[in-house]
Amino acid sequence: MYALVTGASRGIGKSITKALLRDDFRIIGTARSSEFPNEFTQNNRFQSLYVDLSDPIAVEKKIKPIFEREEAPNVLINNAGIFKESGFDKGDEFWLEQWDQTMQVNLRAPALISKWALNRWTKEGEGYLINVSSRAAYRGDTQEYSAYAASKGGLVAFTKSVARDFGEQGISAYSIAPGFIKTDMAMDSIDVYGEEYLTQGMAFDEITSPDEVGELVAFLASGKVPHMTGSTFHINGGSYMI
């Protein structure tokens, strides 16, 4: 199996990549600027690609050709995302700037990359799309992060639309909706509020490890449950059950 993983250098993407390499996948992993772990760069089944998903021109220039190669990935994992604060008390120009950048990285780029992948997979008769959404897509977030919640909700709806239309062509699409995951992105919140605050309402007294998400993605990418296409897999420590 051959996978493209966005945001592969750290956090959830790092755990996903680690699990897939363990399962003998070949991987193209993207990052905006952070370095990839040595265990990735020293593995001959891993290829690094630096691309800023907030730049539409760079996305088209660097990622579209991947699905035009003689052999292209048959698994796409749209994991990269941003979490930008923009309260309703901010000026309109700033608020819309934050909104648009969030939509570009969290929704527009993943949808476009998925389109390129789907156009390739329909010719070959197999493909697996896994989009990393968020608990916020279902329960919302605070108003400061409404753009994040909206972008992730849109990603879930997009995934379901793919699942409805492409199943007969051997293509499955899944969403994963993590809650707080112990990553660099969450560490800022942990530093401000403390881990005890962030685990309130959870069934556990600890924040979910990104390795659990990696294991779930590896299972879905294995192709063992194609008829679960369109499903969202919630992994949030029991903090929001649906």
C-alpha cells in the first residue's frame, strides 16, 4: 500500500506515519516547515515533501503531480490542520482573514487534494480516503474557534459525499473526529488550563495519546472494512458520545 499523509512531521500525523511504516506502507509525508523524525527520513519507504497548504499555488505545484505519476498513492490521509483564534470582537478584516486561512488549510486544500486522488482512483478501481476532522465538527467549539469547527464540519460532510458516490468504484472514505489529543497543538491549552481541566467530562483522567489515532488510521487504511465507508470514528476519551 502507498499513502500520502499531510502534516506527517509531528502530532497525530507523526503517529499515523509511524503506524503505517510499521505496517509496510510506502509513504509520502508532507510538512510546512518542521523537520521529520530521523526514523522517517532514514526509512527508504518514506519520502518527505515540504508544502504550505495555506498557499494554493504551492499545493497545486507540489501535490497534484503526485497523482499524475505512473504509480500514485492509493491511500490519502488529510491530517494537516490549523487552529486559529478569532473572536467575534475582532475587526471584520482580521476575522475574515483568519476564517479564510482556516478554511484554506482545513477544508479547501484537503478537498482539492482528494479530488486529484479520486480522479486517479476511479481509473484504477481502488482507493481509501481518510480525513481527520474533530469533535468540534459535532459539538461545536467556543466562538473564538468557530472557523475551526466549521471547517471540520465541512470536511465531514465532504467525506460523506465522497462515500455516497464512489463506493461502486472501489473507493472508501472515512472521517476521524478526535477530541483533545496530547500533541504540540494541545500543549498550549494544557499550559494555560492544565490537563485536569481538559479531561473534565472524559471517561478517563488522561488526554488521548496520538498513537491511538495512528492505530485507528492504520486499520482503516488496511482496506479491511470498506463497507464502513462514510462513517465517522470518534476518539475523544468518552467526552462526547454520538
